[in-house]
Amino acid sequence: MTTPKQVLNTHSPSVGRDRGPYSAHSAVNNGYRGWILLLIILVALGGAALVFA
């Protein structure tokens, strides 16, 4: 007989609470939201340019 597998979800105490100072959540909360959005837009535009080239 095997033991049931432990399933991690968002309500688990070990998920989502172990955010260090270098996590994405911390970066967004520290005022880098505009820069991250700009970077995502530039990467998307670069990818589109490669596809249509």
C-alpha cells in the first residue's frame, strides 16, 4: 500500500510565502513594474520582427 501524494496548492503554507528579496513579486512591488512591462514589450516586438523578417 502506498501513501497518498501530498498536493501543493495556493493555500499551502509553503507556497507563496517563501519569497526572497530577488523574487519577481518583490521586484514588481519595489517599483520596477514599468521597466518590466517595457522589457516585455521590447522582447515581444523583437520576436515579431524576427517572425516577419
